[in-house]
Amino acid sequence: MTTVLTRARTRFPSAALVAVGLAAGFGIAQGTGVRALGGAVFLAGGAAAAALWVQRRGWATALGLGGLYVGAFVLAHVLAIGAGWPAWLAVGVVTLAAAGVTAVVADRP
């Protein structure tokens, strides 16, 4: 038998953790000037999401979504630095894409 707390935890959208890890990680790094602090938020969001992915869909999906998460982080840098996009636009676009894919792959019932 599952408890209400267990059911609530498993329904929490991992896409929200992806969005927080990417967007808040960037915002904290930008706002404080401490990139390591933003990186810690990015890492915490990814680790929490990965725990849910393993629980819900298994290791293969978790590794794929983890690659997407890290790839989104890299792509935001490429878009901002390499392509000249405004930093917040780059982060916003990759965050929406990564969270959207995560919602479809890992958060659906």
C-alpha cells in the first residue's frame, strides 16, 4: 500500500526540476556573479529530476534525459556566446524545450 506522501512525490513533475535547474541556476549565477553557486543549483535540479526519472522510467530513460539536460545547458551557451543571442533568451528557449521533452517522456502517467 502506498501512502499519500509517496503518491504525491511520484506525481511531482520532473519537468519543473529541469526548468528550475536551468533557469534558476542561470539566474543565480548571473545575479550573484558566483558561477559555482548557479552550477550547484543546476546540479541539484538535475540530480533531483534524475532520481524521479529512474523511479518512473528506468535507467535508460534517465540517462537519455540527463544527456538532454546537460545538452540544453551547453546549447544555451552556444546560442548566447556563439550565435549572439541574448543570454536570457537562450536560456529560456532551451529550458522550454528540455522541460517540454521531459514532461512528455517522464511525467506522463
